[in-house]
Amino acid sequence: MIHIPILRAGLAYKSLNLARVSHIQTGEPLAVVSQANRGLIAKDLMEAKENKRALEDLSVSELLAICKKAANLFMESELPLDDTLQSPNDYIQQVSGTTGLPQSLCRKNMGKIRLVLDEMETVLGGLTRGLDLSIIDSGWGIQNGRPLSYLPQTDTLGAVLPSNSPGVHSLWVPAIPLKTPLVLKPGSEEPWTPFRIAQAFIEAGCPSEAFGFYPTDYSGAAEILLQSGKSLLFGGGSTVAPWQENPNVQIHGPGRSKIIIADDRGSRWEEHLDLMVSSVAENGGRSCINASGVWVPSYGREIAEALARRLVDITPKPLDDPGAQIAAFTNPKVAEGISNLIDNQLKVPGATDLTAKYRNGGRVIEETSCTFLSPTVIWCEDPEHPLANTEFLFPFVSVVEVPQDEILDRIGPSLVVTAITDDDAFIVDLHRSPDVERLNIGPISTNQISWDQPHEGNLFDFLYQQRALQVNRGQ
């Protein structure tokens, strides 16, 4: 059986405590994963400064060249997986088998990670707003005729990672060319991607000291968040809530992303139906940048009906089917619990499941020995209804109709808002809204990412602080 080890400064370590990762369909173990206890993590974090020196010995330009090599290795090569080798096809089948994400979507996510690695110079250009990256090497320099200095804020970047989608791992990889070692806690069902990325970097010439990989329990995850200088935390509302006020933890929680079709474009909503469908359903609806709400001042019921007719056609397929678009749930009870929660909330007046009348059978579907949730469209007549502004790990969307001058006061925190409008005054209001983190003006899918733009916080600003600097080197 495959063994996935702990990585301690990049070196493989087998623990006496092993956890099994099983195939979603057969229940057979695909791998055993070494588990790190809290004490081991704390001990290794004491070496953080020394590990960082290994990265500091390389220039940013050298690390960017390593990123390009790692991109091709990650996508195309056999890479070490303890005492065996993992091919790209092995990786895709393994990720799909333990997460329920169709293989076709695993391959797409693999391409996203490759793209970020390959285009890392562009990514850093966006994060640093065009900083001369050699300034990171020396800590200071002259750009546009003035001195600039940046001070690292941490010796490590911790990351408590999810299992929902491999593409999310593209968010922490810029830490390497930013000369910050990583302490990674993988999701329990998806250790494959962070481990493969680490191996691709090491094979490309990155110092192995840059990678700590610690499959662990809740206490181990807490140790990473408490003892790493800076950390990323991915998870649902209950997972991230205790850490919301910690300035050293950057939260990546529910996105509650939305599409707004303003008054001036409302009568032309049919032109944007494909955009709405892709925003809701792309990547199996598993991303925080999937739209979970469509907010409009008019035509709400018509839009909801049209979405229901389109989304209900997305049906479960075998995980190896090239046309598969929705993911299976690794735990059938989770799918049943989500469906029951939706049905219980529908007992509150003011919302209707419009997909119910178009699908054959219930929302929970058993196919090919897997459990799926059928895409669901909720028509909310009441913007205060509990289903008007929520998010689930499958294609789920609520359509809410309220006057345009109330929309921005009602939508709440939203990771992405796509606003389809040419109304200049409304666009100004959108720019000023503190609840909108990423803003798309015009028909741009919520899940369309520009990698030279920050995503849910700017990693460079998180890892570095600009320092006041004056230089007088005259006689």
C-alpha cells in the first residue's frame, strides 16, 4: 500500500501513527498517511530561522526559474511518493478517488496549479504592484527614484488546507519565491496535491528545508496556526470562526460569491444565462468563487426558473467520465445532512426550491456507488430568508429580488461580485462597498481568476511590511 510520509524540512519521516485514506467508491484504502503529533510540529518549528536561510541564499530570479521547472515537473513527470513514483495519471486518479471530484476536473485543477507556477513572475508582479523583485533579495533598493525597503514578517507560512479542490493550493505556492518556508497541514482526504507540489519544487532544485508537510489532527493544526509567524486557514464557517480576529491568520472561508444584474441590464438577463450557469456549476460548485447568489432588482422569478431548468440537466456521472461535472461526497451522511438542512429551512416561508419540479427523484442521488447532490436553485421572495445568502459544496444558488438601492446593504460579505451593469453611479457604489472583496464589472464569471490580482488577501502584504527608509551615502 502507498505510504505518504511526513516531510520534516523536506525529509520523509514515517510515524507510528498512521491514518488510512480510502477510495470513495470501493471503501478500500488507497494509502496510509503518517500523522504528526503536536509535539513533533512544535519541535520542528524551532528550526524555522535555519530553514528560511536556505531560501534566502537564493535570489528571487533563481526561485522563479525553479518555479518554471516545477510547473512542468508537477504536470508531466513521475515524482517521488515515499518509496514509489507517482505519475500524473496516478495523481489524478488518486485525488479523484479520495475526494469524489471527477477526474476531468482534477485535470483542470492540475492545469491551474501549473499555470500559476509557470507564470509566477506575473503573479508576483500583481501581488507586489510592480516591485523590482531584486529588492526582496537585499531588503532595500531604489525604484522610480526613491528608496524602498521591505521587512519579512515571519520565518514560516503555515497553511491548514482543505480537501474540496486541488486548485486552491495555487494560493500558497507564491510563498516560495517570496522566500518563506511552508508548514503544510493537508486536508484529511487530499494529501496528494500539497505533497506533489513539494516534490516538484524539490526536484526542480528548491531547498528541501522549505517544506514541512504535517498530516495531523485538530491539535496539530492549532499548533501550526499558533506557532507559525503567519498562517492561512481554509475551512467552513465553524472552522474559521475562532481565528477571525487573529491578525496572523489569513482566513479563507465561505465565499458567498454573487452575480448582480442591475436595473439597466435586467431586461437582457437571458444574454447572461450561460455566465450564471458556469459561475454556479464550474468545478462542481466546490469553490468559494462559485456563485451562490444571484441578486436582481427585477426579473428574479424568470431568472430562477431558467437557472433551474438548465442546472437540473447536470446529472451525476462516473468519476472517470470526461463529461462529469459534479462531485461525489466522500461521506454520504454529509450529503444527506446538507439536503435535510435545505429542506428544513424551506419550511420557513419566503423561499422555494424550483429545481424540485424538474428533477426525477430527490436531491440526494446514489449513482455508481457514490452519493451526489443534484444542483439546486432556490427562489427567495424574502431577502432575509436563511437560504438567501448561504453556500454549500455543490452547485447551489439562491435568486433574490430586491430594489437596486438595497442590494449592497443586503448582500453581506462576498468574496467575488460580478456586476452586470453600465450604470456609472452604481459602479461607484460597488467600488465603495466594504463587503465586496473581488469585483468584476461586466459579464465575467465569478470563477474567472486573474492570477496577477490578489485573492482573498494579498500574500505579499501578509508576509512583508514596507519599512520607512532614508538614505544619505554622501561624504
